[in-house]
Amino acid sequence: MDSATQANSMTEPVASVAELGDEAMALIKPEMHPLDFVAKLMEKQMYTDAVRFVAHALPKREAVWWGWISARRASGENPPPKIKAALEATEKWIAQPSDENRRAAKAAAEAAKLGTAAGCAGLAAFFAGDSLAPPDCPAVPPGPYLTAKAVSGAVNFAALSGDPAQSPEKFKSFVAQGVDVTKRIKLWEGN
């Protein structure tokens, strides 16, 4: 199977685990490349489905980066202290993905509130680890898609924050950035 065919065969499985809406799933064609699918979702203004698809396609660390950068951009130059702390803790985990930094990102995310872009980004970092249990307890692996779901929350909250009239442009910008990550890491060769 050549790389283009392999990439095309990834669209439906990623879309299925991303829990896209029926209307989004109906857009998938057998020969459709994942990037063409994202473009079609954006054209149809199915922004949250596009975010979910990209978040589920990216490797965990890259996905967390995407959620964090979206949250950081949406938070402005002077975010409230708890939001700033969550962003800083998540950034630290991205730079050094240790268990200590992962747990610090979770604590900062909870303080920032999980209904915020920064809180979701920090939670995504926590879910990217090996265990949800405290360090001195037996490991409890996170579900395979928890990181992607939290990243989706971060990007969606970031796009929907502030002036609602600006949301479509924010979605376009954030999704373009996520797509750029897929290209930089050569997620879908032949793209």
C-alpha cells in the first residue's frame, strides 16, 4: 500500500473514534485523504468536528501542544493568574514530559477550572501519561482517547471564548495550526 493510499485509509477510523456527528461522517468518501476531509469540514463550517478529527489524529504530545497554543492565544497577553499558571504548567510538561510535570499540569488545570481552554490543555497533558492514579498507587491507564478529548475541549473553548462573532475566524486559525502540525510531523505522508 503506497503512502497516499495508507493516508486515505486513515480518514474513517480516525473519524469514528473522534465521535464526529452523523453529518460529518456522511462527508467521508473512500478515497478521501484526511486533509481533504478536514478541508471539507471547514468548508461546511463543521468546526468542532474538524477540531475533534485533528485532535484524535495527532500523537498525544503534539496534540497537547496544539491545545496549549490555542489556549494561550485565546487567553491574551495578561491572562488571570490561574489561567496563566495552567498555561505555564502545561508548557513545562510539553518541554519536559515527566510524570512530575504532568501531575503539576493537572493541579494547575483544576485550579484554572476544566471549563476553560487552559484547564483543558493542562488536563490533556495529564491524560497523556501512563496512569491516572496517584504516584504511590497501582497504575490506572487513561482511556486511549482522553488526551484527544481534552485537547478538543481546549481548542473549542479557545475558539468560542470572547466575542462570538470572532469564533469562525478563530476556528479557522486554530484548525489551520493543527493541520500544520500534521504536515510538520508528516502524519500523512504524501500530503
